[in-house]
Amino acid sequence: MAPDIEQRIEADFGPGALNGIAPVLASLLQGPGGERIARCVLILAAGDIAKLRHFATQARQDFRDVIYWAEYDAKGRVRDCGKPFPCLI
């Protein structure tokens, strides 16, 4: 797992949260673009474990949805989660 993802987990979910959150993201990190998808899920979860699980499930069903929800708004692309946090364009 990339260091920026680990840092974001600690920042959003609190110190020591990595051991509990990592298993939720593990299957997402295995495939191509896994770090990008994990970053998207973390952005969408905004520190809420229930949302994290929800969006991780959504990503396993169709990762394109979470990429769209996290990287785009009504005006177009606002983030590039293929880059380390803060994912700025």
C-alpha cells in the first residue's frame, strides 16, 4: 500500500486504524489501478467506516463508478486519484 494511502487512512479514521481498514481495501489494491481506486474509495468515505465498506463494494462491482464519483463534479474532472493524495490535477 502506498504511503500516501496509509497516511490518509490514519488522518481520516484515526491513529491505529490501518490494521482495520487495510483488509477492506486489500482486494481493490490487487488489480490494475488499485491505488487509484483505493484513493477514490477513501475520498468518498470521508472517514466513515460504513461508507468505506459501501464504496469498496461498489468498486468491486464496477470501479468506474467510484472513479467518476470521486474525480468528477458537474464542471468536469477535479481530481486525479492516480496521483498521490491530495490527488490534485
